[in-house]
Amino acid sequence: MTEGLSGTTALVTGGTSGIGRATAVALAGLGAHVVLSGRDATRGEEVVSRIRASGGKADFVAADLTDAASARSVAARAREAGGHVDVLVNNAGIFPTGPTADIPEAEFDRVYATNVKVPFYLVAELGPEMAARGRGAIVNVSTMVATRGMAGMALYGSSKAAIELLTKAWAAEFGPSGVRVNAVSPGPTRTEGTAVFGDGLDELAAAGPAGRVAAPEEIAAAIAFLVTAESSFVQGAILPVDGGRLAV
Ligand code: NAP
């Protein structure tokens, strides 16, 4: 086991499923004390048990992340569990699709609350503390449809486009204090959340050079790279992890 994150505490939102769960497992494998959040306590405790069974350190924090208050509460509970937070992975996200004209206002607000407002206030809470300690790493999870216009993806894609700009703005704001802020931009990845797309996910992936859907562990490996010293000179980057889909 490489101990690249030994002695650190990492908060992974949406750690109960898919990319977030794979990231929690990967960061724990690198020696981090992982605090993972989600709404589903059963799945959360399963991930904690799995990490502890392989000698890692993990805690679950149950939270419905909907607003600034819930973001601040999760940050506080992660701080309690680990003393302080060195690594933040803003992964929790929702991705409803559909024609613009069919999106109710409540759906618009829900997507922007989960995908933009919560990451914003988690960084507002934890970024300055990392900066005060002179070190830290933040990774935001975006998507290839933040830069690629696709019918049916206007709402979701635009929320992730916001997170990509925030990644650069936060790199500028916190980078001089030793906090690196980056993003990954995954392509189609097989998770509980994308099961609903059925064959559509494979069709989307087929057009890219890799020609296949990713496993969540492949996205997690890129996130792990961005939070360890292996990426010490990478700041404000949006790393495509999409089998080349954005390149062609
Ligand atoms: P997933 O399997 O649906 O998992 C989503 C996670 O987010 C779950 O752990 C869920 O927790 C959590 N979450 C959602 N809403 C929440 C809320 N209101 N409060 C607290 N937690 C909440 O999704 P995924 O496919 O792994 O996607 C993870 C991230 O990658 C998302 O940001 C997504 O936009 C991005 N992404 C995914 C793909 C893909 O193809 N899979 C591609 C590009 C980008 P609970 O289930 O415990 O509530």
C-alpha cells in the first residue's frame, strides 16, 4: 500500500455510490482517513466496513446536501471526525436529463443546489481553513457535457460548467496559499446513478476512442492523482477522464 495520503483527512461527498464510493476506497487505500457523506446510511456504513476491513480508516456522515446549511454541517462533522480536513472531493451530484421546456423550476433549483451551491459552500467552509494551514487539495467532479453541448443535457451540463469555472476561480483564490484545486471531467461511467440510461450509456461511450463505458475506479484513480503530491504542479486543471470522448 502506498501511503501518499497518510495523516490526512479526506471528505468525499456522495461516497455511498459509484464514483464517490470508488474514490473513498482509493483514498483510504492511500492512507487517508476518509469521511464519506451521502443520504443512504446502509450503503454508507457498507463502504465504511469495506474500508476498515482492509485496514483503512473511514467514517460515514449522513446528510441530504441541499443548501449552504447542510454543506456547513457536513464540513463541521468531517472536521470533528478528522480534526481538520485536508482533502475535499465534491462528487455528490444529480444528472436529470430532458428538453429545456420540460424542466420544472423545482428541478432546476434542485440541480443547481446539489451540483453548484453545496460544493460552493463546502469550499467556502473548508478552503480558508486549508489555506490557513498552507496545504490542501480540492477536486470537483464535472462531466464531459459541461463543455460539449448535447440535447437534453442543458440543465445538468450548465451546472457542471459552473463548477468548472469555480475550479479555476478557486485555484486562483486558494492556490497562492498552498491549496490546489482541480476537476475531473468523466465520460460515461457505469454506476448506480447511470443504470437508468441503459444501453444509451454504451452508445454515448461508443463514439469515443476508448469505445466503452468507464468503471468508477478509473475515475477514482484520476481523482487520487489530483489529491496526492504526484500532481503537485497541477492547479486549476480540468482533467478529462472520458476515454478520449472530448478529444474527437
Ligand atoms: P450516483 O451513482 O448516482 O451517486 C451519486 C452520489 O451522490 C450518491 O452517493 C448520492 O448519495 C449522492 N447524492 C446525490 N444527491 C445527494 C444529496 N441531495 N445529498 C447528499 N448526497 C447526495 O452517481 P455517479 O454516477 O457516481 O456520479 C458521481 C458524480 O460524477 C456526479 O457529480 C456526476 O454528475 C458525475 N459524473 C458521472 C458520470 C457517469 O457517467 N456516472 C459522468 C460524468 C460525471 P445517496 O445515494 O446516499 O443519497
